[in-house]
Amino acid sequence: MGTGFRIFFVHDDGSIQRFPLARFERIMNHDSNECLPEYAGKRVRYALVTVDLENREPVEITGIGYNILTLDSEGRLDVAEFQQEMRLWIDSMPIEGPKRISRKVIDAEPLFIDRRYRSRYRWEPTPEIEKAIVAVVFGKQ
């Protein structure tokens, strides 16, 4: 038993396209030889699916993350936008839960930052898109 990952780009019309994990990793690692000119200057919705594997075949989905990839004018990772995303993500994590400023006031800043992070860098799939992703993962399409 092992763990594997599947990447799917989700187009505006709701169609999904499997994307090679190795290529995705090269994009995320800022490989200068890797770009996606067809997505230049766009924000691309994608699903990162984590699966349990048996004999290299998926047997169970253990998680799906619905994220947005921002690409620059050449179709490479927009590094400044990615850094902003990581800053918001880290800032949204409460260190020890909400801090009390006084007995009646709670510091809710991490909650607001998390809301901003989710609205900018995450997306919610329709039931149809989610069903299509699951079907492709298990080879039912």
C-alpha cells in the first residue's frame, strides 16, 4: 500500500483534464524550461487528489484539495502571487487559538485572513465536477 497524487485542471466549462504530476512539480519548482503558454496570465482551478494505492492502482481517495494556480504572462508560476498565497496561508493559522485582547474581545484576525485566503486561492467544486474527478481517478470514464 502506498500513497499517490493526481492533478486535474478544471476548465471554465466544467470539463476536467488530468495533468502530469511531474510536470506540475516542475511548474511549482519554478523550472525555467517548463511553462504553460495556453494558460499564460490566467488563474487555473485545479484539484489535487491524494489516493491510497495498491499495486499502483488507486483503491481509496483520502483527500482532495481544490486550489487555484496563478500563472504569469509566459505561463509560468506567478512567484509574487504564490508568495502572497503562502503568507496568507501561514497568517491564517492561529498559533494557540484566538487570542483574547480583553475578557470581552477576541482577536479574530486569523479567521478573517483565512476567509481572504480561501476566497482568493481555493474554490468549491460542483457535485458534477467532484463526481467526474472521482470517476477518472478510478478509471470509470
